[in-house]
Amino acid sequence: MKKKQTHTHEHTHEGHEHVHDHGHFHSPEEKKKQINRLSRAIGHLNHVKLMIENDDDCADVLMQLSAVNSALKNLGKEIINEHMTHCITHAIEDGDTRAVEEFQKAVQKFI
């Protein structure tokens, strides 16, 4: 089981505060955008489920699955960008090489 890091630091960036105890805090605006993207992907996925239940055309199902995959990839890219811009920048400033290494591993799994 992975141990949670327990140090805390705070930073202010362009109108929002960024607090770490390495269960991260992200700006409410970014979080809302990410949740909205995820909600759209879930909606697409629910539609795919319904299409399969209704024996819809396989080509149409695959097109919808492609849309879900694209939405999830784009969400992952946004999360990577957000994390690099804020969390990893601060981890480097703080000399937290473990956070950088963990993020590198996560990105490798994502790609």
C-alpha cells in the first residue's frame, strides 16, 4: 500500500491558492472543468451501453467508443498539464524528487 506524504506547503497563483499536503488541492475552476469533461465521457459511455443493449449497429457503437476514448485522453492531458504547471513545479522548487518520480511513473502508465 502506498504511503501518503504528509508535508504541507502553500502557494498563491493568479487568483487562486494552491495548498499541498500531497493529497492535492487544485483550483475550483480547473476541478470543475475536469469534472465536466468526465461527466460528458460518462454520458457517452452510458449511451454506448444503451446502444449495445439495443443491438445498435456495431460501427455506430465503435464511433461512440472512439468519442469516449478521445474524451478520456483529453482529460488525461489536461490533468497532466495542470499537475506539471502547479504541483510538479512546486515539488521541484521544494526538492521533492519522490513526487516527480511518482508523476513520471503515472504519465508512463497513462501513455
